Amino acid sequence: MATTTAIPKTKISGGSFLLEERHPDEVFTPEDFTEQHHLIGQTAEEFALHEIIPSIEKIEHKDFSVSRALLKKAGELGLSGVEIPEAYGGLEMDKVTAAVIADHIAKYAGFATTWGAHSGIGMLPIVYFGTEAQKKKYLPWLASGEIVGAYALSEASSGSDALNCRARAQLSPDGKHYILNGEKMWITNAGFADLFTVFAKVDGEKFTAFLVEKTFPGFSVGAEEHKLGIRGSSTCPIILNDCKVPVENVLGEIGKGHIIAFNILNVGRFKLGAMCVGGARVSLENAVGYAKQRKAFNKVIADFGLVREKIANMATLIYVGESLVYRTVGMMDAALNEVDKSAADAARQTLKAIEEYAVECSIIKVWGSEMIDYVVDETVQIYGGYGFVEEYPAERAYRDARINRIFEGTNEINRLIITGFLLKRAMTGQLPLMSAIKNLMDEVLSGPSSSNGLEGALAEERKLVTQAKKLGLFAAGTATQKYMQAIQDQQEIMGAIADMVIETYAMESALLRAQKITASKGESTAALPVAMTRVYLSQAMEKIEAAARKIIAAVADGDMLRTQLAILRRLAKYEPFNTIELRQQIAGKVLERGKYTLA
């Protein structure tokens, strides 16, 4: 892998942010982009502005010849093959570069979905699990955009429950082919893709992946779905009717398809988060432009406090989203730098390094998809009646954003993954979560401490992040004490714990970035990031306290409930920031620049 990143040297364990204090120099932020990151970001930006956006109308009306031409152009520019090894026609660059491109491509969600499915889940299964022959046969053509990739996992009865698929595969009598039967649903790029990664059960039991070309006998594509949003992407079912797949097109091992499915989704999740940030940035710019020219009561609506509050909230969320995404991919790259690329099991080492951050990838996916929903919703509100009119950009962005909470694993499934993965690591000793919970319980039962022990720049903000972690551990501790292993069956509690974990990671990511900017550029330059951090910390603490209260009320009653609520109030106590003034400061700068800004 060609490393272009000034990433921190320290390898950090996934999920450890709950238990350890991180320092600003341990995290990667957009301020750490190298010149090469900026250059490829500029290339992606210009491609989006000059090639994608002028084609929106044709793509929205499903002229997929335009989509294919754009994929080929993206391939020529190197935008689709950054994660493919150089030996197979790719650029073999870091995950930060992949996230930067996804961020800029997302100016139009219809094509971003097409490109994301092609360059991510359409190619990476072969990169990580393909044989040498499979890589040589397919990857150069995929990287260049000559052929288009797709990923066929979901079925009508098994969307999130992918392992319960009904598609079957039987070895032919002559042993040369697997015969596939079944139907896959909601397959992105299906209408014009050439190569599909298809999952089916060999002999009805062994969940396995296959590389299926559209020309294979018995393979067909159903009609285009008429979708609420992302109408510029192709979404069709695929039908396997005695589809003959050569045995050499088995991807990975028979019965090990789940390893492919779940690891590839981790990569898809962090890229989706990056796309949500890029899409939100575009929506904010549209909202600002409209607010500055729309007049009501003899002045532009950008002068109204409640409109400025929306703009400040949107900008704050974009700042936090950037902090989350690039912190996580920076950790991935640090881990991937330790992989021996010449080793026979290099692909497995790579996947293990990525899987380490499954919790963080799920956090990015959930947080990013819910963030952009808020941003596009408020953009419609700022546009008012015009927000409901197709000729204006707010309407399409609103429709396009909704799918993000469904694909790459629904947000409900990802919330269960977050809590479940952390508890699994705790039970196996990989993460000292249980001992941290015990230590916290001992601390809270001994009464309030006289000092939080934090001094220096942003001390109050650091105290809030510490309190958030303690609240999460306290709530998780009360729940695990009651339910033990059976907590897995308490989905509402698992979801509430996930919400606390998500907000804590977001809070800390925003704070560490603000600290890093303050240390490198000075307090005056960091004024806006600090303001955004304070605004976000305030609203996140409210969510964390509410989730903790929900959990405690579900697991305790009587005197125990009153005792635990008293502890909760103590852990959640803080002096509020003047968020009205902070939001005015943020909105003023954003309106002055006409777009998202930190300066």
C-alpha cells in the first residue's frame, strides 16, 4: 500500500476510546491531510463539479449509458482503483484517500451510490478474497471502469438477516460448475453491471460467495425498482435459474461467505459515513445560499435567529462528522501499516486490521446517516415551500438521504453490532470493559470526588467527555448486572447503550480535533472549531443522560432506582455553555463565507 498519510504511529485498539484517554497527537484529522490527499480531493471535486453535476438530469431519468461513461472516466482518473493493488491496475493507496474521494463524489447521491457500489463492495471482495487468477481476470477491468461491479447479498426475506438466505448452490454432476437458484433483491448497479458477487448456500447449508458474470447461462436481471430516492442509481432484483457458475469462480472458501459479507460491509460503512459528510456539506451550502437571498418581513431570512440556529447546527454536525470519519480511517491506516504485504496471508491480516474497528465503522454509519437526515430536513425547512418543489435541490437531497439508514446494515442492526461487539470483546478479555465498570462502580459508591483532575486548555470540555464515558460505563454496568449474558435479548437496552457509545465517540473526536487545532494554530484560529465542539458536547450530553435514565429505569426500581438516579445526576452535572451565543458565532462565519468553514 502506498502510504500518503502523516498518520499517528500508535496502533489503537478498537473500542478502547471508552476506557482510555486519547491525546490529540494520537488522532488523524482533516488538518493532517498531505499534499497528495489535497490533490486527489481536488481531482474528485472537479470530476463531481464538471462531469457528474451537469449529467444529473440524464442520470435521474435512468440513462445508465451516462453512468457507465462516468464510471469509466472515474477509472481513468484513478478515483475507482485506489484500494486495488498496483499489480492489478490500481493505485494501492490508503483508507484516508478512499474516504477523501467518497466525501467529494457525494455531491450527487444518485451517482455516488453507483460509484460506491462499484468501487467498494463491487471490487473489494476480490481484492481481499480472490485467487490470483480471479484478481488478474477481473480487477484491472473493474479499476478502469471497463466493467462494472455489483454485490448481491440481500433477499426479500433476509435483508439484515443475510445468513438466512434462500439462494442455493449445487455442484454439477461433472464437478465443473455450481448451479445457483434463487433471487436477490435491491441490488445496486444490477441494471447494467457486468460482474456480481453473489451469496448462496452450497447444499442448502454452506454460505458461500460466487463471482457471477451477467453472461452466465441462467442469470437474468429483473425490472428496475421505482424508488423514493437515489433514483439515479440502478436497483433491480437478480434471478438465478439453474445459473451455471464455473467452480473456479467460487470466491474464498466454501462455507466461509459470512467472513466476506461482514468484513466488506465494515469498509462500506466508513465510506458511507464519508459520503454523508460530503452530502451534508452540499446541502448546507444550498441552504446558506437560499437564506442569504430569500426575504421576509423586509430582511433576508439569514438574519433571523432561528434560521441562523439551524445553519450553526448543520455546520457543527459536519465538523463532528469529519472528525469521526478521519479519526477512524486514520486508525485503520495505522493498523494496516503493520501488515506484511509480502506475506501469504496478507489479505487476512488486512481484514483483521479492518475488523478491529468494526464498532467505529458502525458508529460512523449510524451517526452519519442520521446526521445527514437532519441536515437535509432543515434545508427543506429553510427553503420553505420551495423545499417541496423538484426544481430546487432541497427536495432531491431530502429523498436521497433516507436510504442511508437502511443500507450497509440498518441502523437498528448496527446499534446491536456496536453494543454486542463491545460486550463480546469484554467477555473474551480483549477489552477490559468489565474491570472498568467495576472500578467505576466502586468510585461512584464511595461518593463524589473533590476534583476532576483536569487543567489547561479545554479542561471543561475534557471533563464532559470523561463524564460521558463514566455515564456509559455506569449504565452498561447496571444493565449487565441485571441481565448478564441475557442482555443480548434486551434490544431496547442494547440500543440505548449504543446511543451512549456513539455520542461519546463523537464528543471525543470533536474535542481531540479542537485540541489539535488549538495546539498547532493557536486559540484565535481554533475559535470556530472550539465553538462547534462546545455546541455539540452540550447536545450530546443531553442525549447520553436521557439514554442512561432510560436504561436505569428499566433495570431498577424502589430504593435502588433512587440511588442510581442520584448517581446519574452527579455524573451528568455540568455548567452549561452559552450555546445561543456560540451558534450565532458559528452561523455568522458560515454565512460570511457562504459555505461550511472553520476559519
